[in-house]
Amino acid sequence: MIFNLLLHSGLYEWHKSVFLDELPEYKRSAFKRFIIATESGLDELPEYKRSALEVMRQPLEDRKITVARTKQTVDYPASFMLVAAMNPCPCGHYGENNPAHPCTCTPAQIHRYLSRISGPLMDRIDIQCEIEAVPYDQLRDTTPSESSAVMRERVMRARAIQQQRFAGSPLIHCNAQMSAKMVRQYCTLDPESDKLLEFTITKLGLSARAYDRILKVARTIADLEGAENIQKKHLLESISYRSLDRSNWGG
Ligand SMILES: [Zn+2]
């Protein structure tokens, strides 16, 4: 996670002493808890203080952390993959429609819970999926699913395509790292898909950042299929991964 690099490079102690000491006390304790939490992943995302979560915005966008001091500003590389999970409400049962476990939260409690994840932070998360409870018959399903080894093969093929694509750009290794200019170059759409994306962005009020991220994910979905161009189905799948954008996020 963000601070693994600092920890492993021995820079953490310096960073902690300089950066944490400059934070106000209320932010400092939240930040320390956040650093500890990032060592094991971010489950129950809204349980972290909003101020601690907000520090992820810069590295999620720029893949670096900037420490500004009086005399100089230092950038540390902080390229990481954020994987986080959260419940739909404090009790965890909102939207399940299960009479045995009705949601006991008030609308105000749910709003307060969700609003700990700000809109701008959510905007920087490429893939957002709502996971429903697994029905009993599916729990007993013995049909073999695709193995991790087969999935890995597909991922490695897609990464090879991307390495070839960015062979002339030594600092770019995968679609996620594309600049806005590269997105225009490598994520071209046919007229029908272009209309679909325009409709989606306008209708859902998505940001320019979301536009770029939808195209990058669509490019990766096409790469996983070995398709040269982004097709409408790839774009539709990518749009479906912005499901929490469509829920009028309360941040
Ligand atoms: Zn609830």
C-alpha cells in the first residue's frame, strides 16, 4: 500500500518524524491509524476517519506523495493498488431484502456512514462493485470455476500487450498509467460507443477523471480478450464498474 514503499526503503522513519509532526494532533492520530491499517488492507473503509482516507487522493491520482517543507518540496513515488471493502450501512444489511436480517439503520445513519468516503476519493477508484449476498443454492454449487492459473495466463498476456504498446515510453508500463494524451491515442471508440459514453457521462454527471478511467478500464478489458480495438461490450462492462457513482454518492 502507500507506505509500504516508505517502510521498505527505510524512509518511513524520516517521513514520519517530518510529516506527522507537522500535522495537527487530530489529523496525526488518524494518519497513524491509517498507516497501520494499510499494512493489512482496507476492510470496512468508512470505519477510518475521513481525514485519514483523504490523504490517499494525491497518490491515487499522481502515484506520488509530496512532502512540502519550508525550504524544499520532496516527491516520493507511491504507486500502489488500492483494494478496499465496505458495507452498505452500519449494520451491513441495507438492500438485502432478507426478512431474517432487516436493516436497522436510519437514513441519517446511512448517509453519515457513506459520507465518510468522499465523492472525490470514490472518483479515483477505477472499479466499484456492489456484491450481493450469495444465495444458498450457489453456496452448494460444485461447478468448477475458472482457476487462478488460467486467469493468471490471461492477465500475463494482457500485460505483454501493454508492454508492447508502451515500449516507447519507459515510465509507462500498463494502461492505468496512461496520460490523458495517451488515452486519446490508445482508447479510440467507434461512433456508436462514443455516443454511449457521451450519454453515460452526461446522464450520470461523471467527471473528466471518470471519463479517462472508464476508457482505461475498457482498454484493459479489450486487452484481456486480445481485442485490438475497444468494442461496445468492453465499454459497457467498464461503465458497469462505476456502480457507486450512479448511487448519488453522499460525500
Ligand atoms: Zn443497516
